[in-house]
Amino acid sequence: MENKDWIILGFLLIAAFVFWVGRRRLGRITDQRAAKSNPRARAILEESGYEIVKIKPSLTVRMEVDDQPYPFVLKSDFIVSRGGRRYLVKLQQENKQVRLQSKLGRDSHLRDVLAFRADGILVINMKKETLSQVRFRI
């Protein structure tokens, strides 16, 4: 290898390192902002004995219809754990009150539990400040 090849290689390694450090810092800043956005929900979870594992988790799902890709993203508010079990947390806002037993609620929660491989879902009613645990047995 010539000197210019070593210089190019060094430049690429430095650029990759700077990119990696930048992504890590951006992730930390995003997590800190998310934590500040719902301090009451976080307090409800911690008071109930849950440990917060991840804030604002998202999962990219790749669906194909007739070999055409249709990717989409599933999002939630928190992933928490307690007693060796992992739960997905959904915040129920005032304007979106859906009964947990309704078809829409069941389908949505079951999809999320299976996609995120969680043991169940915790639904926090932010208006009443209550916590409901939903588990599925298949």
C-alpha cells in the first residue's frame, strides 16, 4: 500500500468513529427528552415496582405484498420489567379512550405484544392515573 492509501484508510476510520460517537450522543439526548416528556407516567411505573428498560421503543416491520416491500414502524411509550417479565407500556390519553376488551384494543395490543416479544402490556390512563395490566394466553 502506498502512503495515499494509508491516508484514505485513516480518514475513513476517523469518519466512521465520529459518526458512531455522534449517533450514540443523539440517542442519549433523545432518551433524556423522552423521559422528561412524561414524568408522571414514569413515576407511576416506578411506584408500582417496574424498572424502565427503554423509553420510546420502536420496531421496523417489513411487510411484503406480491414481492412489493411495505415497511412500517411500530412504536410504544416504554418497555419495563418486573419479576423477570417484560411489558410494553402504552399511555392512554384523554381523547383516545378505548376499552381494553374492545376488538380494536385487543387487536392492537396483541399485535404489539407479539411484535415486541413482551409478556404483556401495561396501559396507563393518564387522566385517572391508573395502571392496567393486559396479558394474552395463546
